[in-house]
Amino acid sequence: MVIIAALITVFSPLIGAGMAGFCERWLNDQGSQRVTCGLMILATLASFYVFKQVVFEGQYITYKLFTWIQSDGFDVSWGLQLDTLTVVMLSVVTLVSTTVHVYSIGYMKHDKSIPRFMSYLSLFTFFMLALVSAPNLLQMFFGWEGVGLASYLLIGFWYDKPSANAAAIKAFLVNRVGDIGFVLGIFTVFYIFNTVQFNEFLYKSPFFVNTSIELFGWELDAITLACLFLFVGAMGKSAQLGLHTWLPDAMEGPTPVSALIHAATMVTAGVFMITRLSPMLEYAPIARDVIIVVGAATALFAATVACTQFDIKRIIAYSTCSQLGYMFMAAGVSAYGASVFHLTTHAFFKAMLFLGAGSVIHAMSDEHDIRRMGGIWSLIPITYTIMWIGSLSLAGFPFFSGHYSKDIILESLWGSGHFLGQMGYIVGVAVVVLTAFYSLRLLFVTFHGKPRADEMVMSHVHESPVSMLAPLYILAIGSIISGFAMFDWFVGEGRRVFWASSIFVIAENDTIEAAHQTNIWIKLTPLAAALIGVGLAFLMYISFKWVPGLITRILGPIYTFVYNKWYFDELYNALIVNPAKSLGRLLWIKGDKAIIDGFGPDGMSNLSLSFGAVLCRLQSGYLYHYAFAMIIGLALIMGWFFWVLG
């Protein structure tokens, strides 16, 4: 029965995508919405049943559906791996995706391509579910590439907008860079273990600790190399520093797309993959150190940029990037349960923030710039309340879900006793200040103060329809109760029973246990940091509104540097994009056109034309010319004949 429920969970979105996409003529707009939303609700209920059976009944199953590839010792099956880590992801992905599907009914009401949009949403969800239920790296890679394809389709959904097309291409290409690392990681794993099945190679890791691989003349630790390659793949999907540039531009897609990509699907795939690899990662301390450093740098970078942005969706997008940094830092100190805990709570409040932002945009006649808002809190009170809940959870305030998951990560970083872990704690606390600041800045500038929109826009400000608000209620409940409700399962005393064998931690690396033993000051510092951030936002955007302008002038170049996202896009354009374009143009003009075409098809055609032109000149039309040519020809033939005989 649990297998049937799991199959329903994974394949219901695919059926919905197919029906909405291929039966558009018969289903029409409302029919496609009903089918996709209905099947997503079915998938969610089935995922809850699977969660119950696996977690509470202990039905851990790796089920083989069919043999996918079999070639000379390389045997890969298509199947389902049902353990705690998988069922947590199944439940989170389906629930968040269902709320996004329902929300889209109201948000996309006037769009001309509703069936196509609903089909893409469901297709995206299917690929993510295939990814998290994969029993091997190759099936995971199928889902990995699938969400990349679906994200391209969704980000560029409004294909008549050049900016949306550019953002979709950028997301696709940047993720391909990370995927090269993933592919190399798969090759390395197969080279070491002669298999890509999780149940086979993960638990063989202790026996290959001293195995080395020669690469470019260097002897490198095999497991470390495999983990680093795979982490590059995670960096691309989860938008870590260096491969993050696609994520903010992904805001060009419709708001439900932003919520789906950022909350519990594509960007969390990297975190899931690293957690799935915990039995191997435990024996690669250098790889875990790299993860800590990259996660800390990403968290700090994205938080600073979020403090300076004015597009409501971009602010929330950079906060996603920053929170992913927390999740990776936790994985870097072996606090995998804390990492998935924050992934889960983040799914609720981040989806709610994006959908709440969509409600604001809907109310403000598609305005995205918070500088052109203000004075609307009393006009859309439900959205205002929802945004408060999401912002306080993001800021890590007590009794909201983000408080529990973020604090346990910070405490684990300090409790690790590792230099990089404790430096990560310091960076994490600084990021808490910035997170609280930009979260409340968004609230105060968007909803408070005098209205800055024109009178026509203000006259149309209204609360969103029920189809958009109902999903927000569900997500608000999750944002409030998920933290303390799931704390014991994920990171409390019941964590070992809950996670069972799906997460592996060496005893001396149990930083979550160390986190519970940290002193009271380590536990209270993040709260103090959050209060400082809120206080600064209140002073600067409510009490003394002239302060932000003064700080901008004082900081000058530093502010410009941060506002321009540390000039990563400009740097990549200068170092990679423009040289590649110049090289491509050179090869096109000098290589393709001048050499290949010049001596190939164009050259042959030009030669034929030239030869034909010469022959045309011989066709004068005068009889005596032809007679003369015949006499000359006859003379040449006779001369050749006598020369041969002579």
C-alpha cells in the first residue's frame, strides 16, 4: 500500500502536467486548473500517508520499478527510496506546490496561457519529486536536469518579454556549469565504488577512506574529490556564491514561480543532495570545510545585497540565497538534521513571503518597487498580517518557525568546536542582524508611511481574492507552528529514531548534541542580534527617515558596491561573457564565413558562377565564332593525335 501511495505522490503531478498541456482544447482554463490542483491535493494526501507509514510504522523501502540501464557491470534501476529524508521532502514539496497551484488560480486569472502555466508548474513538481525519491545518483540527475528544464520554461513563461527570456537562459546556463560538477561527481563515485546506488556506495565509504585518485599529476583523496565535485552541482542548484547570479533574475517569472523555485523545490535540491550524501561526506572533512566557507560567504553576501534592493521580489530572493547559506553551513559541521529542519521551516515562511509579495503586487497594479508603495497596510490588512508573520519568522523571532531552525544551526556551528564552524557562527549572527533589518525594512517601506503611488493606483488597492488568500493561511499556520512542532523530531531527543539510517553522523561529529550543551549566551546572542536588526529598521524607516539617505551618502562607494550586487554580473561579463562573445564572433567571421564557407559551399558556388560567367562569354551567338572554335578544336585534336603517334 505504501508503494502505491508513493507512486501516486510522484506521478500525479506528471499526469496533471500531461492533461493540462495536451488536453488544453477540451479542458480549457478552468478545467486545467481543476485537474492540476486536484491531482496535487491527491499527491499531498498520499505523501502524508507515506510519511506516516515510513516514520511511524518503520516501513523503510527501496523499491525497484524497472531496470533502466544495464551494460557491462553498470546496472541502474528506476525506483523509489522511501526513508525519512525522502518522505520529509515529499511532504514539503507537495504541500508547498499545492498552495502555489491554488494561489495561481487567482494570480494568473487574466493570463492568456493558463493551461500551459499549470502544466509547467506540475511538471516542475514531478521532476522535484523524482529527484528526492531517487535511489541512485543517475535518477537523481534526471530529476536534477528536469527541474532545470522546467525552471527555464517557468522563468521565461512570459516569452514576449526580452528580460524574461534573458533570465531563463541565464538560469539554464549557470546551472549547466554546476551540473558539470555533478556529472564529474557521478563519474568519480562510479570509479571508486563501481556503483551509483545510494544503498551500495554510501555505506561502503569507510572502507575507501584511504583511496586516492591521480588528477593532473596530483594524488587526491578519492572521497573528498567526489564530494567536492558533487558540491559544485549543489552550488549551482542552490545558488551559492559564484553560481548564484541566476537566482535574482529568476524573479522575471510570475510570482507563483518564484515561490515554487525558492521555497521547497529547485534551490533546496542541493541541500537535499548534500544531506543524502552524509555517510560519504562524514569521511571528507576538507569537503565539509569548503561547504562551511562557501555557505558563510553566501549568507553574508546575499544579506548585504538584500539590504539595498528595492524590488520587493528581489529582496526576498536574496534572502533565500542567504538562508541557503545557513543550511550549507549546518551540513558543513555535520548538523544535517538542522539543515533539513531549516529547509522545512523555510519552505513555509518563504513561500508565504513570495505569495504575500504577489498579493501586494496584485493590489498595487503590478508595481514591484517598494519606493512607489507605502500607506497601504489598512487597505490590505490580511496581506499585511501575513507579511508580518513571514518576516518575523525569517528574522528568527521567538515562537515563529524560523527561530527554532536558525538558532539550532547557529548553536551547532559554535558547538562544533571547529575554528571554521565558530567563525561561521560569528558570520551567522551578523547575518541575523542584516536579515531582521531588511525584513522589517521591506515591511515598513511597503506598508507604512505616506502613499507614494499615484492616485489612480491607490484607488485600485484591494485585498486579494480567496483563491490567493487561502494558501497564505495554510502557509501562515506552518510558519508559526512547524518550528516547535517538529523540533524534537528533527533536532531534539527523538532525532535518532526519526532519521534512522537516512542521515549518518560519526559520533564525534554530533554537533547537534553539542548545540544543546552550549551556554546560555550562545543561545541568546541570535535573539539579541534580531532585536538589533529590527530596532535599526524601525529607527531608519519609521522614526528618522532621513537616516538612510545620510548613510547612503556617507558610505558612498561601499553602498554602490553592495547595491550593484558586488559587481558579480559585471565581473562575469568582463571575464567570461564578453571574451566568449568576441571569440565566437572571431570564429564566426574568420573561421566559419571566411574559411569554412569561403572554401566550402560559398567557395564552390562562387567558382561555379565565375566559370559559368566565362563560358557565357563564349556564347556570342555568331556562327563564324562557333566555326572558328570548331576549327581550333579540330586542329588541337589532330596535333595531339600526330604527337602521340610520332
